[in-house]
Amino acid sequence: MRTKFGLLVFGAVMSLSAGTMAFSAKAQTYFPPDVDKSGCALSQDDFNNDWTRLSVFSPGAPFGPVYDATSGMVYVFPANGPSFESTKPDHCDFYKWGAQMFLWLTSTIDDTGSQTTNPTFSSKLPYVFNSEFFYRLSSDHKNLLAQGSGADAPNMQISLRHAKSDEDESIGQAGGNGVLLTQGSSPSLTYYGVHVNRLYGYFLNLYDKVISRVIDINQNIKIDPVKIDPKLSRFPTTSAEACATIFYAKEKGFVEHGDWPDLIEHLLCPYFWPAPGKTPTTIPTIPEIEPAVDFLSLAVELKTSWVDTSTLPANKLHKYVRQNLEIPVYDKSNPDRWFVTGSETRELAMVGMHVVGSVEGHPEMIWATIEHEDNAPNSTYYYMNSNGKVTEVSGPQTGSSWTFSDGTVVDEVAEFAVSCDSDKMPKGCVEKSDIVAAIDVPNTTPLEVPIQPSNVTRLHPWGNVQTSSNSDVISQNTQIISLNNDVRSLIKANNSGDPRQYYFLSGALWTSDGSIPTKEHYPENTGSMILANTTMETFEQQTSCFGCHNTFGSSNGLDISHIFSDISPDLPKAPDK
């Protein structure tokens, strides 16, 4: 997917009809405080009642809020996918979905009923995306691996691997083999991880078993999933489909049992499960009810980007979601090529996340992206201020402390290094153990451009081509900025140390009628039309998520996921409780 997030702006200029007014901004992404809030806002009540509570028993008996026992971070529940369509959503609802899903994924499952008085934010917090409620994709892209309690590996392995083609971008930069390097005298690689939630995995197993059974019967017939069962040619989009998938997974031993999950699943899926034999009397914990929210989030696929915290200013580490993760270790003594010497666990900081998920009425899935505010500066963009005036944000940003930029706004992001791959070795790569090589300049010997930091700009802030006269683009910008202001301030007000306040939604993409894109320039695409994350589509910011994630004319809607067809359907069994 392609996504951009607006980062800090120095010397920004506000255009007010006949005149202009200059103002300065801080050294991170700038969020105009005077943005018009009428199109997209999140109130305190919405945050309390819709985002941090789970009302499955009755509207008058919500569960929550819940806090992490160590950090005091509030737990945000996933957006309610099955009821999404019934709300007749507007653009703001789709953007809210992306923001809420990110906060859910970066909530923790080690909960308590009240906030701690002495919060600490360690790199060992059990975030939802890195717990047993999500599978992580193996480094060879072939298997879904267990995480959290009962998992073989305590840490998520994040591998560096470039995309070999437009159809393969599960780990690494999208398109080509450019490498994103941090700023500083000793630049470091950006690492990537891929996760899917359990419902995605359950559906994968179900799909494989049905299709394989038909193929066994019809050995010489080309199988079209649509003709077998149209519901198998797209991801689940309703509570009934989710309940059926989870029921299948329970029979196969993939789903956890427990008093609370059984009760909640009975309430949500009464036609599949009878009332539990006994009603639990204790207050449930997040680990106990997490299995029951599988169906709320429907099918979810994630891609995350990370940098080694040793490359970041020490006084900024509190601003990041951090984890101890296993990464390659490499020798950087040669300025033209680095090679792998092994692997070890390091503390990494999250710099970006793609959140892709199905909701009712939208099997094409919503494609949303999140970035850290210190990643890179924005190009010029426009928004509507509270007085109804179109306002421009632009200007030089030199001297800013960006992770991937020297502060100079550029018109095109250049590659200064390429990743090496044993199957297709770019010029400059020598051995299979090489991990990065300098850019090969044609007709020169030796290489003229050694490995050096990337200089990144968000070319299309908020995911659209910017003009001062396009009212639709200005409206989308205004809604996203307004929502970010509210979400960030509410998170900060709830816990001043919560690192999630320093991340923001750059935009989201979907189709207006819920149809699945069959080509790059699909007429029903809407929202952030050129969505690119500066940490994942750094060098490919001229297209959208659906530029690569479409069916290329196929009738199988599952082709929008690049990893679905290559993953083994064999899932880890549910851990014993």
C-alpha cells in the first residue's frame, strides 16, 4: 500500500485570500491547531464509550476502560467491523477505523482496572499485535507462527527483504529494491515485519481445506473459487461469516476455550454456540476476552517498520512504541557494501504501520497507514481552517531532527543503497551474505555513491495530490488533520507518557461501493487516493495501495493480499489454558 504522513513544517505559510501570514512549527509533523473540525472530530465521550469499552452484554453494561498494569496505557478495543455498514459511514468513519485499529493493535493485554501511579514504558510490553492473538509471518513468507504465551520464539523476527516483483512486497520496501537508511554519521537499516490476526489465519485454513477437497475430486479441472462458493473468494465481512469461521477453527483446535470467551461468543453468535454451562462471576481480563474480539476486527493484515533505537536521540526514545526484536547484524566497515555477520535481539522503535482489514460491506478491505511524527517532512499541502479559509502549509524545514530526512524538502526521493538478494544480486552486491550495497552509477568505476542516509519527503501529504483549488482533496486533508488532533490529544490527556500520542494516521483508502479493485486506476477508489508510507513506499510514492493490491483482472478477491496464496494453511494449535 502507499501512504504518507504529514510531518513537521518550519516557516509554514498560511494563505488567507488576499494576504499571507507566516508562522513557525516545531521539529516534527505539524498539525494545524486552527483546522475546521466540523467534518471529522472525536469527542471525549466517543473515545470513552466507543473506543475503550466493549458493549457485548447490553448497551448499559460496557466492559472497560482497562489499563496496562505497567505503563497505565488505556486499552482501545477494535473498531466494530460487523456493524460498520449499518452506520452508513462517511469518509470520516473510515479514517476513524484506521486510527482506532492502530490504537487497539498497540494496546497491551496485561491489564488492570486502574491506572498505575508510577508508569514505566519498557520494550517488553505485551502489545496486541505481538501477542498470541496475532500470527507473525515467518521470514521466508511461508508460515504463520505463534506468538506470546506458549510460542516457541519469545521475540518477533523481523527480516530485511526487498520486493522481487510488484506481486511480492510482504517484507521490505514496495517496488524495486531500494533501502531506507536512517540519518546520522552511522546510518542504520529499516526493518519490516508482517502479522495477520487469528481470524485471517482461520479463514486461510478453511479456504485451503475446501479448495483442496474440490481439487482432489476434479484433478484436471481449473478451480474457480467463485463458482465453488462466492464467500470463499473474499475475506469475511459479516459477523455471521466470522462466527462460522471461528466455529470451524474451534473444531480444528485453533481457538482458545474459556468461560468468558464461551459466554461472549454465545452472545455474539447464538446460532453456533449454546449458552455456557456456567456463567463466570469474576471480572474478565483482556487475555480472557481477546479471543472473543477476533470476530469484531474481522480479517486483519499488518505490516510494521522499525529502526534500531541506538540510531535515535536518547531524549526521544519515550516517544516510540518499542520492542526487543531479533534482527540481522551486519558489518558496515566497507562503504560500498555491508554484509551479515549473524543476528541478535535489539531494542527497536516502531516508525510505521500499515493496517489492512475487512469490515461489513467492504471485502476489498480498508487500507490505512500510520507513521511516527519524526519520520520525514511534508511537501506543501492545503486544509480548511475554522474560518472557512483555504490554508497552505509549506516552507523550508532544514535543521529539523528527522529520522529519515536532513530537513531539505525534495521533489523526488532518491535511492542511495539497494538490498542484496541471493536470487537476484544487484550490481555492487558480491557475496550472498551481503545485505546492502551502494547504488551502481552507470559507466563509472568504482561506484561513485557510497551507502549513505536516505533523504525522504512525504511527497503527497494525507494521501492525495495537492492543489489549492481541489475542494475534495482539501476536505480529506482537513478531516484527517482534525481527527489526528483529537486522537493525539485524548491519548495524551489519558496518559501523558503514552507513546501513541506521537503517531498519526496519514490516510486510508477503500472503494466507494465495496467492490474489489481489478486494476490500478480503479474508478471506485476513494479516500486517500495516493497513499504511501514514507517508511514502506519511500521510493514509490506515485501510486496507491490498490496500484499493487488489486486482482489484476482475476475473479478471486483474495488476490489483493500478496501473502495469502503463499502461506501454508497449517496453523499452530491454541495454547493450553
